[in-house]
Amino acid sequence: MRLVVGLLLGSSVALAALSYIKIRPRRSTSWHAGLPVFKLKNANGMEVHVSVFGAAILKMLVPDKKGHSADVVLGYGTVEEYETANPCTYFGVIVGRVANRIAQARFRLGGTEYRLLANNGENALHGGLKGLHKRLWEGRLLRGQDFEAVQLHYTSPEGEEGYPGTLHVSVTYRLARDSNELTTTITATTDEATPVNLAQHSYFNLAGHASGSILSHRLRLHGADHYTPVSPALIPTGEVAPVAGTPFDFTAAQAGGGGLPAHSIGSRIEQVPGAAPGGYDHNYVLFGMGPQARFIVKNGMASDKPKLAATLVDPGSGRAMDLLTTAPGVQFYSGNFLDGTVVGKGGVRYGKHAGLCLETQGFPDAINQPNFPSIVLQPQDTYRHEIVYRFYNA
């Protein structure tokens, strides 16, 4: 494996210095232990640790209103566990080629039926058993006057996990130097028409990854006045339904201004319909697009620049996060399948609702749903998905 480390001067993309480092596994440990971990730091004490395995965010240290830092993302203690954990939790990784579920692990494109490996009942989930989350990426560190960044690349060959075309994927994690803002930019190109829907799959707990349940966190989904209902197997029915009057409505802000969320995650979770283990695992249509989303979205983007999609607040620590994105949807997952058997960093057992995901992406099963925005990427186009995690104290 080859790691490329470069120095970025100012805001220019030209590299002033470039060196190649061979990465060798350490003896007496698994080969994963020899993989590099990139550590981004800013002037406020925020840190983000990134692995070349799965392009995973391993750690995210964020200060609270008293200046005390906590790791606000769930994860494992070793990189090896990101490959070997069973069941797979997808902690912090990039998922794809197609995030979320594809019904019956099959789709038709250009007159050809493609059959995928079913890894979620009879359905395909998050790109397959060995999707992008279990691939080794090439990475390099970039530094500028106002940021530190990690840029990662992976080429998914024709036929990998059953998908057509060769897909070139790039992910950049960029941490601002003077503000607690992490920007994730995902791009992809192909040599053949193929479905593409890439997502960052971090589990957040703003009180700290070892603090227990997120049910007291407060959530607002801005402009998310519609969602896509699902079957008991969590496959969309094809409907784009209003959230008003249902436990799926997270559009409200607290009275008195400020735009902070009105609802805690746990306040109505018992009312969410569905089979055990219950909870939220649903796609929301962002930016007020509703059923018109399929006419607006192009190449994975609902907008050219990231727009405010979600606000998450932990009342205890005061930590808050605004989530901005260019994607048309966000999958809100309340950590329902965590059951205490998953052992994470520091030996912490992650119980039910220990973390939540806000996965900005295209709609689930969009390749089989004509009412949803298309996720088919053509050779002449570039897929682009930008996400901003902006942390502050409420």
C-alpha cells in the first residue's frame, strides 16, 4: 500500500511538497494495526481521527460549554474490528456504492437485470458484504492556512458487489482551523451507467459515546415535511407522505425563537409503527421538496451548496450540531439494533439508542422506485455530495 502525504499552501490545490510513505503492518499484531490514522486538529480543541479502512471517522472530540471535550461518535477500539465485527454496525464509515436498502437485492438498468448479494434479509444493504465500508482507501493529508484535511480515494472495479461500471470515489474530510466545522465532500465518476448513493454513517451522541441513550437529545429536521413510509422489512412503499400529525414530525422549533428543536427523540418513539426493535429508521425528504423531489434532484444533489437540514442538541452538555447538506434526503436512525452486545472504544457496551445516525443521501431503493429522484450516474456526469457538521454550544 502507498500513502501520499502532501502540503497544501493557502487555498490553492497545488501541492508544494509531495512524498510517498510505504505502510507496513506491525509485527505480532493484525495487519490493520499498521494502517495510518490521520488526526485533524483545530485551534478550539476539536479533533477528528480518520482511517484509510472504510474511510472511517474513528473519533470526533468536541468541547462543551465548559470547555470539556468528549468523543461524540460511536466506534471500535481497533481498526481490525471495523472489518471483523458481526453484525456489521457501519460505525463512521462511507457506505456504498448504494447506501441504504435495495429491495430483493436486484435492479434493472439499460435492459439488464443486476442481482446483488442479499445481506439484509432478502434485500441488499449499504453496498453489500464488502462494500466501500470494508475497502482499503488511499489517503493523503492536506494542510492550508485555515484548515486541515484528509483526502481519500478508492476505485471500485466493474462488477464489484454486482454493480456495473468502474467507479472512482473521492472523499475529503476538512476541519476548519478556527471554527468547529467539519465538511465532508464525496465525489464519484463512472465509465458506465450505474446507481450511486454514497453516505457518511457516523453514529452521534453529543453527550459522549460512552454516556448512554440519546433519547433525551432534541432534534429538528428543517423543511422535512414529508418522509418515505416503509414496509416491515424497511423497504419504501413508494409513497411520499406528509409528516404532519405523526410521530415523524420533527419540523417544529421551541417557542421563544432561536430555532432550537421542540421535540426530544424519545418523546414519541413508542408511537412509531413497525416491527421490533421499533424506533426511527426512516428517510426524510428535505428542503420542502415533498413529492416534487424527483424533478429537482440531479447527480445526487438537491442544491449546489449545502443547506441546513438538521439541528441536534444535547441539553445536558449543551453541545449542539447543525447538519447541512446538498443531498435530497436524510435517513434518521435511532440506534434501534444496538443491544449491548457491541463492545466499542474503551470497552463500552453500546445499548439500544446509544447513538443516532443522520445519513444524508438519496432515497432508499430509489433504483426501483420511479417516484423517487434517480440515483443513476452517467459517464458524462459527476456525483457530488457535500455534508457540513457544525458544532456549537446551545
